[in-house]
Amino acid sequence: MRKTLPLSLTLAVMIGLTGCSKSNEAATASTEEVTTLRFSHFWPATAATHSEIFEPWAKKVEEESEGRIKVEIYPSATLSKPDATYDATAKGIVDIGSQLQGYTNGRFPLTQVTELPGLSNSATQMNCMLQTLYDDGVISSEYEDTHLLFMMGTGPGGMHTVDKAIRTPDDLKGLRMRRPSAIAGDIIEAAGGTPVGLPATDIYTSLQRGVLDGLSLPWDATGSFRLIELTNTHTNIPFYSSAIMVTMNKDKYNSLPDDLKKVIDNNSGMQMATAAGKVFDAEDAKYMAEAKAKGDTMIDIPDPLNDPKWKGPLEAGTQKYLKDVTALNLDAQTVYQKAKEASAACQS
């Protein structure tokens, strides 16, 4: 005679099996719902850009999405080259990327108008100006193949040399200076120097080997890439600033459900531009103080556009860039005027 389980025990077993099945299904669904975003940039993991801007951003996005978005950050150009990160993002090779517009000269000509001398005296002002121009549609057409998250920008870029003091344009003659962009390169060349283009990640070894005599960078980058170790003379002259973007693959953004899009949107735009500007400005002050404490030579030229020795090269570089952009059938002068207006508004 076949033995049968009591009805109560049979029901318990069935409920238990059903519960396990539902738990497994829930776990599987939960796993499937997590969206992983791969974020590529070229700064080292020790840089404040990574630890004080990108990491907090990723953490906030993960928390506000209740774990449904996971952000994996790849610093030091391990996932995409510094000058190819925007394209990698547009093509979906990475999901989010941050790059200097100046690394691909000619790709963002209107945005780079903001890098011209006299438009910003701090990263906070630069970031506000950039984000304003994007939000107002002045430069947004240059990013239509991605979903822009927010704009960033550095503080004023100065000149840092191994041992040669740069007080006037004549002091640049014969010096091989790393340039961060074509704009800075035009100005260095107009002043008599020889601009050399190479990624920030290669500057340290180039200085060591004597390939470079110096470089042009804001203080935060000079510290982030340990260049203070090799340079002893610094000219604080605000003759350019660098624009930076943080952008997302458009298809990846569009694939998100509306509530997760809102999480991304809530951590984009002017609020992030403002937060990033404060980090860059704090880093500028920190590394300038570090170089002073080391006993390095400091030369200050706070208003070069009104300095009779520097005014000529800076104006020549500015007009050359505006002329080159106009030759592309782009309205460089209107963008320049709007940049001036945004700069004034962002200074208050």
C-alpha cells in the first residue's frame, strides 16, 4: 500500500518550493535590472578629479537609483585613449567618458572659444560659462551624437619650466613647451616658443628625458600628474583655460527607464558644473602652495591683456583662433560675444 504525506506537510512542501522559485526569480530579475555604466577618463586615480568629482558622482547615482545603476570608473586612460574618449562614448565602446575638448582640435571649435584669454579667472567661472553656453544652445550642437551630462573647465593655465624664468614673451624663445590645445599653442608660438602636443600622461617622462623644457597647465593638473617634482619655476599668467566635458552614450541613456533617466538628469547640468569648479579651484590653491613651500620661483602676471609685453601675443593668438573658426563657416564672433556675456554673469 502506497504511503502518502499528510495534507498539511504536502502543502508546506509545495509552498516552500514555490517560495524558493519566487525568490530565485526575484534574484534573477534583480540582477537583470542592474545597469552597469563604464566610465572612462584619463586622470590618475590619485587626482581630485577622480576622487572628489567622479567617485562621489558615481556613488550618488548608485544610491539614488537604489542600486539599479552601478558605475564602474576606469581612470588613467585604461579603457580609452585621452584623445579618443569622446568618440569611444559616442560609439558605445564606453558608456560615459570625460575628455578635454582640446585633445581633438577642430572637433569642438565653438566650445573652445571659451578657452581664449580674458574670459575666466577661475574654474568656477569657467564651468559656469561653459554650462550656460550649452544650456542656452550656443554650443550644444557640437555634442548631438552623445547625451551630455555636464561641462567642466580648469582654472587659468600658467607656464611651468624646469629652470628658465618666463617674465616676458622673449623668455619663451627657443623653449619647447607642451601645449594643452591649439589655442594655447598659438599663443606660445606667437610669443616665440615652440609648442609641443602630447597627452598629459606623457609629460612627466618627456621632462625627465629633456624632450620638453616646460609646459603649460593649470595648477591642479601640474599637481595631479606630479609635474611639480620636475619643475622649479612657475609663471602665473591666465592666458587660457581648458574646457572639459562629461558625456554619456546616447543609446545607453535612452535605454534606461524613465525613473533611472531622472536619476541621471538630477545629477547633471549646472549643479555638477558648479561642484566641479570648486574642486578645481581648491586643487589650484593647494598645489600652488605646495610649490611655494618647496621654494620654487613664482612670477605673477595677473592681467596680461593689459600688460604691454604680453598683450600683443595674446591678442594675436585670439584673433588667429577666431579667424580659423570663422573660416569653417561658423559664427565665431557671435559665440565669442556670448561667451563674454556668460563670463560676466558667472563672475557675479
